[in-house]
Amino acid sequence: MTTNGATSDRQPGKLRLGMYWASSCGGCDISLLEIGEHLLELIEVADIVLWPCVADFKYRTVADYPDGYIDVCLFNGGIRSSEQEQIARLVRRKSRTLVAYGACAMDGGIPALANLKSTREIFDAVYHSNPSLQNPGHVEPQTHWATPQGDLELPRLYPQVLRLADVVEVDYQIPGCPPVGTQVWKVLQAVVAGEVPARNAAVRVGCDNRSVCDECHREKRKVRIKEFKRPHLAIPEPNWCLLEQGFVCLGASTRSGCGALCPKAELTCRGCYGSAGLATDQGTAMLSAIGSVMDAVTEERANELVGQIADPTGTFYRFSLASSTLKAHR
Amino acid sequence: MSQVETVQPPAETETPLAWEPRIIAFLCYWCSYTGADNAGTSRLKYPANVDIIRVMCSGRVDPDLIMIAFAQGADGVMVCGCHIGDCHYIAGNHKTMTRMPLLSRVLQDFGIEPERFVHEWVSAAEGDKFARLVRQVTEQVRQVGPLDWPGRMYRRGVGHGEDLQPWGDQA
Amino acid sequence: MADIRDRYDALVIGGGIAGMQAALDLGEQGFEVLLVERTPSIGGVMVGLNKVFPTLDCSSCICTPRMAESAHHPRIRLQTYTEVRHVEALGTGFRVELDCKPRYLDEETCIGCDECELACPIEVPHEFDYGLGARRAIYIPHGNAIPQKAVLDVEHCIFCGKCERVCPTNCLDFTAESRTVHVDVGAVIVATGFEILPMGTKPEYGGRLPNVMNPMAMERIQSSNGPYGRVLRPADGKIPRSIAYIQCAGSRDRSIGVPYCSRVCCMYALKQALLLRHYIHDVDVTLYYMDIRAFGKGYEQFYRRAVAEGVKVVKGKVARVTEAENFDLLLRVELLDEGGRVDEHRYDLVVLSQGLIPAWHADGIIDIEEDADGFVHTPEIKLNPSFTTMPGVFVGGVAAGPKDIPDAIVEAGEAAMAAANYLKRFRWRSRTPAAAVAV
Amino acid sequence: MFDATDSAASGSTPGVQAPRVGVFVCHCGGNISDVVDVKRVAEEAARMPDVVFTTTHMFHCSDPGQALIEQKIREHALTRVVVAACSPTLHQITFRRAVERAGLNQYLFEHVNIREHVSWVIEDKEAATAKASRLVRAAVNRARLLVPLDKRRIPIHPAALVIGGGVAGLMAARDLGDRGMKVTLIENRPFLGGRMAQLWNVFPTNEEARPLLSDLVRDVVKHPLITILTGAHVVNSEGVVGDFKTKIKIDARGVDERLTYPGNAIAACPEETISEFDFALSRRKAIYMPYPGCFPPIPAIDWHTCTKCGKCVAAVGGKGINLDAKPRELTLHSGVIILATGYDPYEPLLGEYGYGIFPKVITLQQLHRMLDPEGPTAGALPFDSNTPVRIGFLHCVGARQIDGVNAPQPDGKVKDYCARTCCTAAMHAAVALRERFPKSHITSFYQDMRTYGRGHEEYYEQASQLGVLFVRYSPWHPPRVDKDRAGKWPVVVRTNDLLTDGLPIEVPLDLLVLATGVVPHDISELVTMYSCAVGYDSFLLEVHPKLRPVELAVSGVFLAGCCQGPMDITEACSAASAAASKAAAMISQGQVEMDPFIASVDEEVCTGCQTCLTVCPYDAIVRDEARGLAIVSEALCTGCGTCAAACPSSAIQQAGFNDRQVRAEIDVLLGPVVGRGPVQAPAEVVT
């Protein structure tokens, strides 16, 4: 672990902390509260200078901060709109250290699954074909709107979700959907103590460098998959690897650090901590792994097994589509 | 490593008239590569669009390599291995047999047509099959047209921000 | 490649799968082997087969790596297009006289580019395709041949010189002559293989009719690199819709001097029939058999599979095959499972499952005994199946009786082991230091 | 907690020379150059980074062509060589040797196929040249990342372990011993000889089985290099090819050579049990010898039956018998292992064709014991040679079974395979019976007569000539064996004879002999220990029936005889010798040499997910439990690269085909149409 200038040369006094949300669900903001009573310790040493989820901050306020005013900004959510990109650029300038916090900022997260659809398809689903919708005028969001008070420029939806690192320089990444409280607290402690590694967008903090399988208690029996099962239709055998039982568990291709929470609860790992090892494309990594352990000796059987996997793309890339090699639907 | 991944605009975009499909073929050394040799010794003619990459076993072909090939501009990818039962390494091609249909499903979700990704067994004696396959794949890729993944992603703004309005950030 | 040395540890006669395996097994054990093949390429019958039972894997895929291995092995000297003229005991070893036939070109300089064959104006029925395809008077034996060198068939050549003019390496030499070479070896392995009984052996089966086929020719027709590239019948190029296989057409029959079971015909016929079911939509394939001898590992299961996939098997004694109009064939058969009822059927194509006979005889070449059936006599068949009547001469593969590929390969390994132990016992040393026996 | 993921985005590997690439493009006497503009290919290759020399040559495979490569390697201090010519299957080895002669590691060479894959298949010269250029430049880019590799050489401990003391095991041991190699032969029964010892006479030579066997046993026993351990069971096995450590437990025999009059000891023993050697046709004592002339020629004590009453000890005056003997354990070190664990005759289920219900229904094996002059009945059948007895042979008992017709075996499967040997064996026995009982009537109930081997068909012919009656039954309607309602005959066989139009037929018999099939001897522990592949028929599964018929997928473990499938003695001996030959090759070379393209795990990167362990067909990857890492056993890896593709964390790389090398090719193949940029080396053209 190396210490660098990211926090050690900060101005004397309390640390200035920021948290911002872009294209995210809000779970990350809540995860910060998961540090529990440590929050009180945190407030002892740090002031929160930006956290739209809990307090009112105007863009103007932030824009008025001097550059580098925020010591550490935890940025959650991917970049989905022009507004989010602009704020990302703004926050970047105002922050000494910018952290991509959570799966969405790091890999696009669940919202990035929409990259498989075009903006038109998304608009149709949301504003027109949704059965619970009342939209008689077929109104759609606009980027320009003329009002008597003047013309409005409204944020524009991008054709796909980008990672935070796609638009600004990112210093660290904290994976998870959301990051686990204990890991978050470890990171914050390190930040406060000035013990953070050299900044680099590829450096992940708040996780380990193993795979979820490695910290999972379930035993591997070197058994090939005979049949794929969906978690809501079958009860797994305890203490035996879920994947070997035929449940599509992403533990093998997912970075550790969460403590294998899902497999502990009889649920498959969905891969929120991102790719493991040197792999850059978590979905393909899982595809290779799972494609290599099916028990088929004929093509018919192979196709049958492959057919049993429900929505492979959505499953393998649940959190990482924006980081994938192909990134989006053509 | 740069924090902001910069994508250069595609280096040399050919005019639509000059477009020729670019196809990468991964061939296992023991059967399919020898099958391609057999096509050569039999002087069977096929188009020049398929470039062969030799691997020891089709089981070595990581789906990631295929993704990368498409992402870098391949219009089509072929994976050929020994027929089931002929694998030089007992069952390497069994893995190919299960990976490739799965990959094919995923590629289709990304909008890559099934015509662009072909997975076939070619034995050492099947020079004619290999030549036929190359002709067929080249033709079907030609039919579906250029994929041009780098260009498309660049135009969609992947990896770089879009035109920004001076809005909200005036400090 | 340097010339043949005058001393080797072992001579292997025959470059088919058994001979290659025996040579490789000896080479791997550290012995220097001279592998002699009388045709211009090694690979034997196997390299021309389509797929092999019971796994249906591609024959050449299995055979060609073995061929390459034999050709590149540092301790195997490959000598193709060469006959063994005489083998004479000399102490515990043997003096061998070889007749190296001329290819009429310099084997060293030929690069196997095939330009000569493309230029040659003479077309000759191709032995590799059992006469169904054509080759030129100068030709490379086949696409997978090893060595990939041309050979000039002097019987058909008209010496027009076209090949000489296109040859990029100027390797042709029309004046070449055959060479006699003497070599001393410590042991001999006979792996001379088999050929198919001549088609006309039983005239009542119509073996000379154009649509009555040799099963080996059927292999070639079914092969993807075969003469037609698809299954057609030879007489008129029609796709056959009904095909009959006559089993034991040339074996288990004292009247033609082949009283023994040829051991592979049931399986190759079933295999070809099953593949025909794959190649031709809804083809009617019927096997007329005496007993289905699917005795090997996985064979019975293969037999069941073939029947399940629509191959008809009928226990019946075929009386005769005659030609009807349009080259179709009339087959008269006694149905043994129906109380001997006689039936007549019309078929587009008939394949005679001909028996296996030895491709070579020791007579006048090596002083080993042969059995009445013509195969090499193995006096200690139970415990030393590869021993012949002459110490130091061993036999492997079909030369010691019909057998399928796995059995031939295994037996070749056994012959190699026996030869190795013979060489060891008499401390044979080939002269070069590199060739010293390792143990 | 913190992790720097890009740490392994490695730069230069230590000990690897900086790339200086030389490119050699072959004309192949026009075969390439008539279609491909080889000069342009060479010039375009010269624009690639790190290329310091390019040339073309008429015949690179010729002596001058190779000499040129060697000369230029020295002249330009080339560290990577690319040759664009014909297929690598033809000349890769040629050029590797040339590169090595010039003092460069042979794996720093890259072969490009621009003949079979370009000039011979593409007509358009422009397109062919462009493709050749792409392939060559891709190879250059790949070559830049090549590292020197060494052929793997795995030392082989010069000793063999043969498991099984039947004819196959004995044969393998004898062959290896004769070849000058140290062999240990272990047999888990107290006596050698296996199933062959139980036979009376063998086809096709009509020789007595045991004299033949005794000769072989004598050769093995006398052999100075062969150690024999009977009553030995494998307890545990460790290690890989070249270095197996097999722990065995040796049962106490309880008897040693000092026992001079074994007959007295045996006679004194009060405990009896059925004789497995005689297939329960006789009984034997707790201290016993299966047959006179067995090896070792001293009795053994069956501890399950022995009550340690001490009567045998008393009968021989205490010499040579030790009832307190304890089993011992020892570890055998060997480079190779030959499995010759043999078969068991199929034991019909109770009531299957009347077996176990009618005393006159016996198996062919039991008939063999009865016909044996040294057997339980001293060679006599329970009939007078002049009575017109009726004997039946029923073929395919426990063989060629059909699911749904035949009752499943305890494992739930049916024995659907042909047992290969029983037809000839039954015909051989039928002929012998007809000769011995000239007035007998013999009926053979069969499906297909599979007398396939050399000299086998003769028995069938002879049987026909001797009046054996053949009844062909359908496997879908197997014969039924009942008692005779009139009570006149011991058994009656009812079936439909296909040879007479399927008419029902009833054959009363004095004796029914079941020609039973062959099942593998139960070696489930060995199967687990050596991770042997087992086929659907429960026999051990060879790697490939044709390419490697006597080898298991586990390197260094070979198969001999009936553990692999039904075989007759000839075939078992052939297989044993073939296995010995493979083993001798390994031992005589002192090492096995393998291609270096093996997988390796980057320990820094491996995340311990264990995916690779399931993927490897050779069990070459094991888990280091302490460190939670996958470890590739170099000796077992064959270099298919399947694990490298499967690894979800890219921690496994295949030497010679690592991700960077393959991607380097893709980069160029999909890069700009023609390489621009400065020419980095003058393209010298030598023709």
C-alpha cells in the first residue's frame, strides 16, 4: 500500500467530503449510512460539502468552490445524460480525489443494461407502450422548451450509459451494488489516515483481489453442469457450489470483498463487484467459464443446455455492460 | 494507463464501394488448419477476406478474443475445430461446442447478426468444406454489410463525451 | 535427407498404419528404423478411408499426424517407392536388399508444388480412388501424401516434356534408374497389410458391373476429398436411392479359398450404410448378412445405432446379382430369417463387402512360413502373437490376419516390443554412435 | 484491501532479448510469387516496428535458403524470425532447426502460411498480396512478443509398476524385464495367473492353458529384474508421470517356503469354504492352493475363513506357518504404471436363464473347470460317454442386452456390449464335447455367430460338421429356460427359431451351458486414484481407440488386457506388449519430451475460483489449498489452452499462445489496410 499526495497535502483542518449521485438508484448514498455509528467518527474529522441526497446544494454553490476544494468526492451512478456529464466534469475539477463509487459509476451498473436498447426503444417503453401509463398527448422529454419566461435547455439523454471514467479522470473505484458498509468504512479510514495507493482509475479499493468463489463457503466438487435451474424454481443443496448445481452464479468472475453475501443466503452471485483478476470484460469472462463447464457430449445437448440459460447477456453483464468490450448494442 | 479512454476515430474508413468484409478465423492446428491446408493443396478457390489465426485447440478460443475482434472492426468471425470425438486433447472442442452457441446468443443481444459469427467443425480431410465455408461466410457477411464497430461506437459517443452546452458549470 | 545408411536396428516393411506405429514405437524406444513402403506415399489404406467406426471420426485426421510423425522422427528413415527384394539371415541380424524405384525426379529438390501434374496431358485412372477418379502420368499420390513429392508413372508417360518445362526447381530426370541398396538390420517387422479380394472373384455377384462397387471405392466416394465430392453411382452419375450391401461376399467361403472371416466387413458396411443414411436423404440401405460380427469395443452399440437410424439388416444369402435396364441391379436372395424364402429386389447400387487378402507374400523374399490362407504364420499365437517362424522377424497388423485399425495398431506395438527385445537380447548395434540403443 | 490491477500488464520479461525481427518471404519457385507480390510483402513487413531485416528467396526450404536465414540471423543479430512460405505442417520443423543452428531459441520463430492459405486459394493477385502482407505483418507483431521456450523434459524414474498378475500383466512385466527395465508386478490375489489359469484348453491352437501360462510365469518369476508381490493392494498413489509413488498393502500370506509338505497342513484344516477358483463347483480349505503347479507354489491362508485354530501349524510341526503374520505396507517408486486388472466373467442374476435355480444350468467357465483334468471333477462330466446326452449352449448371456428386454444390472444399466470371446469359446467347447461324447446332441442358441478371429471360424464349421444344431433367437425375445413339465429332463429351453421362419421350438436338455459375457474387474478405487476415464460399458477408456489405444488420459498410465474391454488371450497379450512398448519408450529415453505450449497460472492474478480444475481433461490443474491458487502440473499439461480460455480472471496463460500474442495478431489483421509510417529497415531483396 503506497501513500501518495492525494490527501496528505490537503489543507489543515477538517477533511472536506463530497458525495454525488448521477445515474443511480440511491442505494449507494444509503450504503454510506451502513457504516453505522462510524458516521459520528467521520463527522468528527470531515465536513460534508456536497451530498444532494441529504442536503440542498445548488450547482452554483459547487461551481463557486475553488478548484480542488473537495478533498474526496464519492461519485455514484453512471453518466446517462448531458447534465450528469457536466456535473461530473464540475465535480472533477472541484475534487482533489474523485472516486467512482459503486457498480454504476465503475461499470455502468444495472442502468447500463439499457445500452442493449436504443433511445427510441426506451422512450417507447417508458412514454408510450407502458400499460400503466396515461400519456394521451404522447409527450416525450424535450431538450429545448420555450416558456414565456424564456427558452429552457434541458438535459439530453445520451444514447447509452457511460462509466464515470469514460468522461473524466477517476482516481479510484469502489465496487459493489452497493459497496458493503465494512469495506466503505475501511476506505474512509484509509482516506482519513492518508493511506491510499497511487491514484489510478484501474485501482479498486474497498474490495479484495480474489474471487467471490474463493470467499464462498460452498464446496466445489469438479462437477459439470447437467442442467440449468432458475433460483426461484429450485432449492439448492446447501454447502455445494451453486454453479455446479446449475444455478447461474457469477462468483467465479466476480471480485471478492463482499464476503460472498449472496451465496450465503442461497442466492447466486450477480457480479456487482465487477471483474476479477486481469479480466476486463466480466460478462465474457463468465461466459467463457460457464461455457467450459457444461456437461454435453453432443451438439444437441450443448444447444439444449445453452438454451436453458435465461437471458445470458443480462445475467453475465448485469452490472458491467458499460465496461464490456462491445459496450452497447450496435 | 490513461484514466480517460480515448478512442481514436477509425484510422482509415474505406468508401462503401471499396468495402470488403474482414473476417477472422480461429482454426485449431490439428484438424481445421490442416483442412485449410487441404483446400490449398486441392487448389480450391475462395475469397481473400478470411484471415486465419492458428491455435492449438479450438478450446483455446476465448470468447473474449472474438469480442475483441468484433470491437476492433471485424465484420465476421469464424471458429473451426475438430469434429466432436476427434479432439487431439480429448475434449477441448466440447468446450467450444458449449461456449460458442452461448456466445452467439450474447452477440445477437448486442446486435451482431448470427451471419457474422460462424462456428463449424472442419476435419483435416475437409478442404472442400473449408473452402465452401469461407465462400459462404464471406457472402453472408457481405449481405449483412459492414459492421464497423469502432466507428459506430465512436459515433454513439462511447468513451468520449458529447457536444456540451455551457450549462451549469460557469465557474 | 542423406542417403540410406548401410545399417539400421530394424527394418519395417510396409508404411501403413501398422508399419508406421511399429516404426514409431521402435524409434521412441531409441532404435534406428528403416521404414520401407512400396508405393510413393506412406499412409496405407487408412489414409484413404472416410470415417472410421465406431466413433465416426475422420480417418485422415488420425492417420496424417502419424504420417507426419513417422516422416519427421529423428530415428526413422522413410524410404518410399521401394520394394524389399530379399531378406537374408546374417548371424542374428539380416542383410536386406532393397529395390528403390525411380520417381524420375530428384526427391530432394521437388517441392511438391504439383505444377507438373497440372501441366501433364495424360490422364490415368487413379489407384487412390480405386479407378473412379483420374490422375496424371506425373502426380502427387494424394493431397495428404507424405512425402509430398511427385512421381512419374513411366508406363503412361509420353515424354512430352511439359512437366519439365513448368517445374520451378528443374528436378525432373527422365533417365533415372532403379537402384539396388543393401542394408544390414537387426530385426524385421512385416507390416505389409492387405488388399481387397478382386471384384470378379464371385462372378454371380456381378463384381464387374459398373454399379457393383468395391467397398474401398465406396470409402473414397463418401470421403469429402473423394473423386465425386458426393455419393453418386459410377455408371451414370445418378444419386443412388437404394443400396444393398452383400456381406461375406468374399470371405467365409471355402469355394474361393477365403474360409476365414475378414473381421472388418460387418463394421465397415454398417458404417458406410449409416453414413449413406446421413448423406442421402431417405436412402434405402440394406445389408444382407450371415452374422453381424460387431464384436469390438463400442461396435455392438454402433450396430444398434445404425439399425435405429434406418439401416436395414436382413439375414440372407444372396444368390446372384444381375444387371437390369438403366444400370440398375437385380438381387436374388434367400431370406434365412423367413424360412429360406427366395426374394428378388431391385437396387440402384450394390456394394460387395469383399474380404481381406494379404497384399504381399514372403515367398522368395523372406524365409518365413505362411498359412494356407496366405497370411503370415504365427506359431505362438497365444502368448507371442507377432512371432513368425524365423527368429528376429516379426509380424504386425493385417499381414498376420484380418483385423480392424485399433487391433492392428495394438499388434504393431506388440511387434515393436518383441523386436526391441530381440535386438536387446543380441545386443545389436547400428553403426552410428547416435543410433546406439539407449538401454 | 487495495489492489493494483494493472500490475501484471507486464512490460518486458526478464531474460528476453529485445525484438529484432527478420522476415523471410519465400517464392516457392513461383508457387507463391506467381500470385503474391512477395517483394511488396517484404517491403510492407519492413514498415513494422522492430523489423530490422526483410528478404525474399526462391526456395527458403532449400539448403541455400536455410543457410541464408542462419547467416542473416548472425549478421543482423536477429532475435525473432518470421518465415512466410508453405504450411507449417511441412516445414515448421525445418525452419525451427535452422533458427536453432544459428544459436537462437527455436520458439522465437514464427511460420506464416502464404501458400496453402493464400497463393493456392486466391486468384486475385492484388487481394492475395494484401492478405499475405496482412498475415506476415500479423506474424511479425506476434513474433515481437515471443519468448524463448524450452521443450519440457520430464525425467522418468527407470522402473515400472504393473498392477495385475494375469496373463496381460505377466506379459507386460516380461517384456519390460527383457528390455532391461526394473519391474514390480503386484497381484491382489495370493496367486498369479489370473483368469487364464482357470481355463482348461484354449482356442485356436487347442493348447492346454496352464502349461502355456506356466512357461510365462516361470519366465517372469526367474527374471532378475522383476519383483513379484502377491496379495498386494494399492492403498494410495501420488505423483505424476515419471515419478509415481504407489503405496501398497501386502496381505499376510501366513505361509512361507519352509512349509515342505503343504498337503499335510491343508488336510489338517477343519474350515471349508467355496472355491472361487472352481466357480463354486468345489470347496477348499482356509489354507489352500488353487491348483497344483500354481505360483507361488506354497499355500495361502484365507483369513476370512481361518479361525486360527492352529491345527495346520500342529500338522507340520510349526514350520513355515505363522498365524499371527501381519499385513505390511510399502511404497513403490515407478516412472510408469501399467494397469492389467483384468475381467470377471459375467455372473448371471439369480434365475436368469434358470441360473441358480436349476442345478443343470452352468456357465461356460464352470464347464471349463469340469473339463479340466485337474479340476474339481477331474475332467469328468456327470454323464457316461456313451449316453446320448443333450447339451445346450446359450450365447449372449450378460452381453448384447437390450434395455427394456433384459433385466438391468445392479448399476441400473444393461450389458449392451458384445463380449467378443464367448462365441468362439462356446464353439470350441461344443466341438470338444462332441468329440468326447460322440452320442451327445448339442444345440447352440445364438444371435450372431461371432467367430471372427484367425482360426476361429474353423470351430464353427467343425461344430456344424459334427452335427451341432443351431437355433437362432431374436434378442427381442430371448429364450426361456423352464423345468420340464413331464419331469423327464432337467431343463427345457423354449424359443422361436428364426432360421425356421420363427417357429416355436422346445429343446429339452441334460445340461445348459451359459456362454456368459465379460465384465471389468471391480477397480473403483484405482479408478478414483488415477482419475481413469471409464466408458459407458464400465471398462477403462483409452485416450483414443486408434491414436493411443493402450494409454489412459493420465500421462504415464497404460492399459493392458481386459481392463479395457473384452479380449481373447492373443489380443490381451498384444495389448500388454503394446503397453510395455509405450512404457519402454518412456523409460529408455529417461525422459518424456513435450511441446512447451503449456498453461501457467499467474499467482499474482489467480483469484482461486477453481473453474480451471473442472475444465482440464487431464487433471493437470490442482488447487494449492494453503494459498488458494490453481497450480498447473507441467508434466500433465498437454497444452490445449482450454483452461486459459475458461479462466474468468485471465490468470492462466498458454505459452506461445498467450492473450497478448493472439491479440497482437488481431491488432494487425484488423488494423489499417496498409502499414504506413517510416520504413524501419531497408528491404534487401535476395533472389
